[in-house]
Amino acid sequence: MAADAFVSQLNEQIGHEFAAHQQYVACAVYYDSETLPQLARFFYRQALEERDHAMMMVQYLLDADQPVQVPGVSAPQAEFADIVAPVSLALDQERRVSEQINALAAVARNEGDYTSEQFIQWFIKEQVEEVATMSDLLRVVERSRESPMDVETWMAREHSSAAGADPRPAGAGA
Ligand SMILES: [Fe+2]
Ligand SMILES: [Fe+2]
């Protein structure tokens, strides 16, 4: 039985994940409009991952027979000063989400809800990776400020594809 405190905080987190999806779509569209297709592709893919995070949380609540609130989200930032700004915003966002996920783990543990604690472990690991990925990208994009094709070449080499055995998003393979 999932703890009520965990369930309500996880419902809030679903909103944060959908907001992250929208923000990354806005970043991708910005890069696409600047004709930086590798950066655009990276952010379109990150956006899908955020949607999957939300849907993994939805599926967990469905499996646990708990209420699910599908949230509205506020408009993302869509205008950026330069090619560095979206990545810098993304890194801030990933750091914030890491804190939110850690807080969720703390609630589960404090409530003695070991099932939810185990569920949220995957996201702790995921956040370590996402913060590291964005930190790396920020360094590269900062060096490429005057020469955007450098970061495009780096993206094409370092970020071609990714997949793994992850929790199932709601609706996947349905
Ligand atoms: Fe996420
Ligand atoms: Fe993320």
C-alpha cells in the first residue's frame, strides 16, 4: 500500500515531468529554428524521456491502485539569448528535479513505504545521469558559442542513440 504522502507528492512530480517535457520541446524547437539539428534532436529525445518519466509515475500509481491527477503545465521559456541558454536552463531544471526526486525518496522512507522507495530508486540513478549529461553539454556548448558547428559535430559523435531496461511508461506497447 503506497503511503498517501508519497502518492500526493508523486502526483505533483508528474506535473514537473510534463513541464520538463514541454520545456525540452521548446528548447528543441529553438535549435531547429536556428538550424542546429543535432542539438534539436537531442532535446526532442530528452523531451520524450521526460514524458516517459511522467508516464512511469502514472503507471506506478495505476498499478498501486492510487488516484492519478493528469496536470496542466505552465508555458515553457521559448526565447533564448544564445545557443548556451537552453542548456544552462536544462541543467538548472535537472538539478531541481534531482532535489524533488530525493525528497520523494525521503517521504517514502519516512513513511516506511519500501515499495515506493524501491520504485523511486530508478529515478535517483536517472537524475545522476541527466545532470552529468547536461553538465558535459554545457561545457561543450559554452566552448562552441562562436562556432556552433563544433557542438553539432560533437553531438553527432557522442549522442547518437540510447535505450535501456527501464520501468514501463503507461500506454507503452499497449
Ligand atoms: Fe525527468
Ligand atoms: Fe530529466
